[in-house]
Amino acid sequence: MSFTEQDLDNLSTLARIDIAPEEKAKMLLDMQAILGYISEINEVPHSALASRGEEGTATREKEIIFNITREDIITREPGSNTEAILREAPATEDRYVKVEQVMK
């Protein structure tokens, strides 16, 4: 798929962003590279991705891909570091870190 300057103008209008004329050429090349990469991904045979075996394995010719996971193990009790964190905070109030208001 080719991505033209007109496509870039349409996209910037939809996204409500202004693109400076000196940035257009680089952004156009970047978008073409991204779409080229997506085209390569789309060319991968779907049967290679869709053939699933048991236990979450996928086979691609002679290669086997495993989805490796680990069990979630709690390594610390919740709240075990609270006191240490509160000691390091510049200001606290009722066991919370006190910060300045961000939005006014």
C-alpha cells in the first residue's frame, strides 16, 4: 500500500494535528516504512499462525513455539514496605504521601 502526501494531510486533519512543511517529508517516509512493515507481517501464512496444538503451542513446519508463563507468587506481604516509603516521603498525611495539587 502506498501512503501519499494527500493521505498524510487527511490523517493530520482527522487527528487534528498540524504538521510543519519541513516535517512532512520525514513523516511521509516514516509512515511508508510502518505500512511496509505491516505488509510484511500480513504476508505471513495464516495457517502457520493458526495451527495450534495442545497446551498453547503453535507449530510452524518443524519449529515449535511455546508460550512460557510462570505462576504468580506473592513475594512480599502487602503493605510491608509502607512504613519505609512513608519515612522517605517529604510530606505525609494519614499514612498517605502528600503531594501538591497537579490540576487546578
